[in-house]
Amino acid sequence: MIKIEIPTPDLTITERQQKPQENEPLIKPIYGFIDFHRIPRDKGGIFLFFNINDELLFVGKARKLRQRIKKHFEDNVSPMKTHRDEVHRIDVILVDDPMEREIYETYIINKLQAKYNIDKVFFR
């Protein structure tokens, strides 16, 4: 039997207001998030969107995390397009191997029963 465990997030960002320090540029928020710059630009992995009550809304994977996560907030074809306002926290797990990303994504979607994932769902 194969045993899979959900990895600990490498990075978590939450909705927050910027409190500018002197000489600090103003960051334009995207749906309340101002910390997208902390997400690696050139790393692959898994991302999880949670609401304010820590309920898992959506799980995704990407070769380039920052670009893909931002696309969910800007794109009109994202499954999250009508639920963007619900996202309060984003967890990021760095996973280099594409096959591992696929396995973790499917496992997390079904183990934690992600609310808005429509593909790879076996629990419904």
C-alpha cells in the first residue's frame, strides 16, 4: 500500500491591508492580496485556496506558481471566477516533479474535499 501524506505548506499568504513604511512603494491589492511577490516565480508546486473559516475551496498545481495563482484572480475561465471574494488564505507547497504534483493535487482534492474543484473528484 502506498502511503501519502499532505506536505506542510512552504508559504502561506493571507488577505491583508498594506501599512506602508516610509519610502515603501504602495502595492496594488489583487482581491485583497498584496503578497504575491513572496510566491516563487520559477518554481512548480501545489496551491490551496481557503476561506476565512479555513474551509478548502480549491486545489491546483502549476509549473510556475505565481503566474498560475494570479491567473485564477484575473482569468474568466477559472473555476474560481465567481468565488474569488471567498479566498482569504493561499497555501503554497513547492513540488518540483510533475508526477508528484499530479498525485498530491488529486489526493488533497479528495482527502480534504475541496469545494470548487470539478475535475479529479471521487468523493461526490
